[in-house]
Amino acid sequence: QVRLVESGGGLVQPGGSLRLSCATSGFTFNSHTINWYRQAPGKEREFVALITPGGRANYADSVKGRFTISRDNAKNTVYLQMNSLKADDTAVYYCYNQYYNNWGQGTQVTVSS
């Protein structure tokens, strides 16, 4: 059974940092691209970043230079390091395996003073 479980969300002040984790199971992790998406209240879900099995990363323009995606194949886990957070980054963050069309349950990130 394919599973993706996000963690690490929370409340942070503008300019602060958070690191999200996506723990996976049920598939050959080091063969799959993993994506991060987010959905803010009243908005559509949007792409944030992805990382390929070989470690190549791609980012949405809105997070380039502030967010870093990485993966630990030994732990079957993908991370999203988020720095210089802004109020506009407030959203539920989801990880996604496109091959299996499988989403995690999401983790809330709130950026507010």
C-alpha cells in the first residue's frame, strides 16, 4: 500500500524557517519522483517543488531561492526546507507521488506575526 505522510508544519513568523518531511512506504522510493504541492484557503492546489530519483530538483518561481527540496533514499523520505517564509506561503502542504497518483494527508503551515 502506497503511503505518504507529511510532518513538520506549524506556526512561524515572517522571515522564519520550517522543514517539512514526507515519509513514504509501499513503493520503491529511489525509483520515483516526489512532488510537493500546497493549497491556500480559497485557492487551487499549486505545484511547489519536485525531486527526481537522481536528485534533480525543480521549483515554482514563487519559492525559488527560498525553498530547497532534498531526499534521503535510506530513510524513504523527502524534505522541504523553507526559508524566508512569507504570509503568502501559508497553506496546507502535500507530498505527491504522480506515478501512483497518491497524496499525503497534508501538513498546515501558517506564516503570521
